[in-house]
Amino acid sequence: MSLDGSSVLVTGGTRGIGLAIALRLVRDGASRAVLGYMRNDAAAEEAATQIRAAGAEPVLVRGEVSKEQVVAELASHGPYRVVVHNAATGVIRPALDTTDHHWDWTLNANARALLALARATAPSMPAGSSIVAISSLGSQRVLENYVLVGTSKAALEAVVRYLGVELAPAIRVNAVSGGVVDTGALEHFPNREEMLRSAERTPAGRLVSAGDIAGAVSFLCSDDAAMVCGQTIIVDGGFSLPA
């Protein structure tokens, strides 16, 4: 596919999966990549360097994507051909150890932010554009200590379905749900090593890479996905299939 010198937005776009997605979209022709990030300025500057080296203009926007002013700033750099909501946060704890504050924080950043981004960016997006959300297997399966993030991802996928119908046919809205990807985000999981060992039972024989997720996003933004609308594509090497 070719993004024909257009602008793209990737929240959580300066590290891990988000950066891989941004670099893939630049490879697909984007000439400008707006990267949202929370607080790691050093990682953001390194990401900007990589985007420049790939031949595109980077724009860094710092702040919590759940905040109205941050969404407004992200939207101000449009119009976009592609919007990817990859930013995610949340408390990794057993259900009874969570609080209402943890719930609000996690749901707002992971699910409500997608709707806010769509409201802010979709009106100026040209026909044929795409919005893609990044989900996880915890939206459908029960993972240890994952009640808040899993619930937020289930809500995220529901928002994708509703937006997929309401914004069609001008804008396609879909999601990519990945298996375990070895990025810095795993450092927050107390059972990280166990999760990494899951490759042993993955039919594909290895963990999912950030590039695998980026490839799926690229497909969903291409003309080949013209009839994929409101769907969640699972990229997990078959991990979720065996009983």
C-alpha cells in the first residue's frame, strides 16, 4: 500500500509496538508521523530520530491521551489518513485489590480515549482513511491480574464495532489484538517470565513480534482491507486456539 505522503497519528508511538507501527506506516508512504507519548522524553527523541532516518517528519506530543487538551493537540496536527490508538496503561492487580480510581484511569486511557480521538480527528479525515485500535487477548480470555486492562480492551473492541458501523463507508475502523509481545510493557507484569514461556505452546513456534502487529495494521489501512469493517484481527500465532 502507499499512504501517498500523508500524515498518520500513533498514540503510544515512541516505543515498542507503537514505534514499530509508526515506522511501518512511514515505509508505506506516510511523510509525517505524529507520535503521542506519556512521559519518556529520551525515548521520544530516539523515536523521532528513527522516523527522520526513515524519511518522514516526526511530531512529538507529550501527555496523557485520556486528557481533553492532549486529544485536542493531537487532532490539531491533522488531517490524518491513519489514526492508531496504541497507547495503553492500567493497574495489573487481582480484582479485589483494585479501586474505582484504578478503574477510571484504565478505562479512560484505553477505551474512552479511542472515542475521544475519533470525535476529534474523524471529521477532517479524507474518504478511505482508517482508524485502528490495538487490543489484547485479555479482552476475551481471563489472564492473571488483568481484570482492569482486560475489561478496558473489551470496551475498546466494542467501541471499534460501533465506530466501524457509524463511520463507514468513508472511514474504516478496526482493531488488532496481539498475543504476548516482548516489549518494555511486560516489565509491569509480575508473571512476565511465565508469559514469555508461552512461546512453547504457540503453534507458530515463537512469540509475536512488534513487526507482526505493525504488519496487520498496515493491512487494515490498505485497499486490500476495503471490506474489513469493525473487526478485531487476532495476531497471536495460534496461541489462543488450543484448549
